[in-house]
Amino acid sequence: MQTRPDHKWILVGHSLGGYLSLEMIHQHKELISGCFMINSHLHMDTENKKRVRNKQIRLIEKRGLKAYLRVFYNNIDPINAHKWQKEFGPNLNKRMVLDHLAYMRDREVNFDSIRDFSRDKYLGIIHAKDDNIISNKNVFSKLSRLSQAQIQVIPGGHLSPLNQVDACAKALPKMWPHLSFLLA
């Protein structure tokens, strides 16, 4: 983004990618014209969620990444858990997952920065109705305090970009009609 400051960027992030998009808005909102978050939200972790992330970190440190991923994939998609473990597990490393969990636990959402961004730029949230990782209350609670923002609710769970590709692909242009995305 910094190497092409003449471009206006549109961010599309799933889960942790959505949280990272919010951080980009905070740091470089002048370079961004829109942001879409899929199965993410505008809140920091609660104290209980931070305790859960600490337990996850301890599990990885004590029993290894495979043990954690077995539980993780089964919690977010029991039907496809084995498939996701087999497909994505080999590409992950322990340090990367530990860093992601620590980032999500420790991140601080600057809601004022997000609200300022939404005054003249667009924020869209795509929320899978069966996503049990992110509560509906958290997703909807701050939306009314933003100027240009909306939520599209789609079927599926946390891994909706994988399990509900068509629904995700249709939601984006509904929110911003001149955009066209190919999800592959």
C-alpha cells in the first residue's frame, strides 16, 4: 500500500484478516476507499475470550499444534473438520498460530478511527448466521454508530468463504454494486 500511495485500496478480510483490516484503517485510512470484513467484528476480545485464547496458547505449547487444530476445526465445522485439518494443517506452523492467537487476544480496536473512516468511506460486514465463534450481538451492536456501513447475513459458519463461496461472492456486490470479486 505504501509503495502505491496513488491507489485507493479495498480491503477484504476473513476472521483475523478482518481484524488486520481494521488495523490498516487505523494506520492508513487515507489509502483505503472501502473495507469488507467476513466473520469479523468491531470489538476487542472480552476478558473471558482472552482467557480462552490463553488456554489455546497453553494447549499448543503443551500438546502441539496438531492437538489444537483437531479441536479448532471440529469446533468451527464438525462435518468438514477432518478435511480442513488435512488440507490446511500442513501449511501452518506453531509460531504463526501462536502469534495469531496472541494478536487477537491483545489487539485494541480504535472504534473512533473506524467511525471516522465510515464518514466518507465504506465498511461492510458479511456475517455467517451459524458462526458460533463470533456472537450476533457483537457483530450488530456498534453498526448503528457508523455512517456508511452495512451487514449482509449469509448461511454457513465461520468458514463460510470455503463452505459458502457463492453466498460470499453474491454478498459483496450487493453491498457495493460496482465491485466484482472472484473468490477462488
